[in-house]
Amino acid sequence: MLHALPLLAADAVFTLSDRTVARARAPDPFTNALALDLDTLVDARAVWTEPRAAYTLADQPRFTWLDYNGAAAQAALLDSVLALAEWRWSHAALRVTENASYGQQSFESLSALPSPGTSQPAATPPGSAASLPAVTLVQPRNKSLLYASSVTTIGSTLQLRPWTLLATVGYQLSGGADGAAQKDLPFQQGPFGTAGADFKVDRRDHLITAAIGSEASFSSGTEDVVVQIEEQWRHQWASMTTTTLGAGGYATRTRLAFDAPDTFSSGPAALAALDQRVLLHGNAWVLRAEVRLAPIINPLSGLADEQLQSTIVGSWTHRRSSLRALASAGESVRQGTATSSKEVTAEIDAAYKASDWLTFDGGIRALYEEQNEPGTGAAAGGQGSIVQEPPFGQGLVFFAVTVRAVKARF
């Protein structure tokens, strides 16, 4: 029987915050001129905590005003809801999460990059398998489209020294929410799962087996199954220096329509990562560098594409000030196919925490992308006619203010 929720005995906290971002980007893909955007994200969150349980409920509406300096100004509202429950025992933990969004979504303001001023995720926890990577940015077709998404997951952790066992199962759906939107961004849905087994060899070394599996059906008719397994070695060279090396393989099954024949493919998977931290005289430096070879599922075509991706993220923090730089590049291993692409993204941002309730940050972003699409008769392996989209590049300057207006216990 799952742990009950005694609200009267719980430590409950309600927070209300708002992050407003002003952006200037060029060129706008439709007007080919400077565009000004305003974006505000409200986060209303309630958290109940107990010695062996935690519960979170959050509502996060985002209002965006695109191109407000031009004749084609457009407003968009996307609302997201998060519900999370976690139960912990001496050697086990169980976590249930639902994250859903619905509303107008814009893909033309480099929104796929991590939010500036926020910390980057640390190394993958021992024994866990990273999810399959996704295409960095959908090339803009409309200024905004009606979008819906939902990710439901159940995850567990089991400690059996020297083993740590992790597993996650879930169901996800995302994409255009109506027929007009699905012409630009097909709707996809299907189950997924990850599993990991971490064996602690000694205090510095871990041997990890990580597996990922997913199935996705697209409104365009395409269906994919992807399975990937990888063996990893994680070594801690010093208290703040860790490297991870991994090698494995993947297999995919693709069907272009319900009654179409299956197409199978396979290839290698690999990972090399470095995590470095330095603490000195009140200064904190964090570096994360990663190179990964793995398949992605193209959200426009629903076809699998093997990509080589590299990312480097560095940050510096001193008291109330922080600075972060990010660069990422990805390229299809087989260029010239119906799904091949190249993407390069970069960002530099700085943040200053004026007080516990007020933070300022700002910076610059840039993106360059080349992307192909399947034309008439294109097959799962990339054969047939190919539509070569024009290269897309954009630069952006932003300034943001985050206000944590309310923090109340009840």
C-alpha cells in the first residue's frame, strides 16, 4: 500500500515566482529583420515534504509576445502542469511524475536551448541511462502552433550493495494538437523505458549497464522502435574529477505506414564524458564535456538518424554572481539522406542574485542549422527524393528578471 498523504503533519511550502525575458533576435525567419519578443513564465508551486515522502504540484503558464515591434505581432500562451510524488525507504525509492503542456508553442526564438541563468544537469546518476537525444530545434514553419505534450513516468531505485538498480517506464506524447499544426510538427506518442545496473567495483570505479527502449507512432503514419544498450566505466580520478567511457549498440525498426514493410537498421553507440569541479577562495568552477554517438528520432519525419553530438558547458560562481558558457554541435553520421542534419548552438550568459527574491541575467545566443526532409517516395533508410531546407541561422540578445514574489509555509 502506497504511503498516505497526511497534510497536517507535512512540511508544506508554497512559492510563486515569475521570470520575464526581453529578446532581440535577427534575422526573423519571416520578416528577415530585427524582431523583439517578450516572454514571461509564472511558476506557482506547492511542495509537501515528510521524512520518507515528497509531493509537488506546480502550474507554469508561459505568455509570449512575438515580433511586437512589427506588423505581424503575435501572442502565444502555453500552460504546463507538473505533478510529482516520491516515496523513500531504507534501500528503495519510488517516483511518479506527470508533466503536461497545452497551448501555443513557438519554435523561432531559440527556445530549445536551456534557460539562461540556470545550472546545467550534473553527470548521469550511477546506473541510470540517459534518454535518447532529440533534434535541437524544429526549423520554423509558422510563428506558433497549437501544441500538446504529456510525459508520464514511474521510476524506482533499489540499493543492494554493491549494486544500484534503476528502472523507469512511461508514456509520452507531443506535437501539433490539431490538423493544421500537425502539417508542420506531427503528433507522436508511445511508451518508453530505461534500465540501469551500477556495480561499485571500489571507491573510485563503477561498471554500469544502461539500456533504453522506446516506441513512437506519428500522425504522419510513421512508426519507430528503438533499442539501445551500453556498457560504461566511470572513474573518479579525484574528489572533483570524473570521467565516463561507454560503448554499445542500437537497433531500430521503422514502418512508414500501418501496412508498409518494416525496415531495420543498427549501429554502434558510444559515450565519452568529463566532469570537473574546482572550489577555490569562494569561487566555484564547473565543467561538463561530452561526446556521444547515438540515434535520434527526427520529430518532423519520425525517422531514426544516427548522430554524433558534442557538448561543453562551463560555469563560474562567486557569491551572488555567476557566468556560464555553452556550446553544442551535432551532425548526422550519414549525410545526404532524407533525415540528415547539422546543428550548432552556443550561449554565454551572466546572472546576478540581488537578493533572495530578485535575480537579473542576460546574454547572447546563436544557432545554425541545416536539415533535410523526406520528399515523395523517400524511404526509411533515406532513399528517394530529398527536400533540402535552406540553412537557418539566428543570433539573439536577451535580458531577464526573475522575481520570487511569495514563499509561504502552511
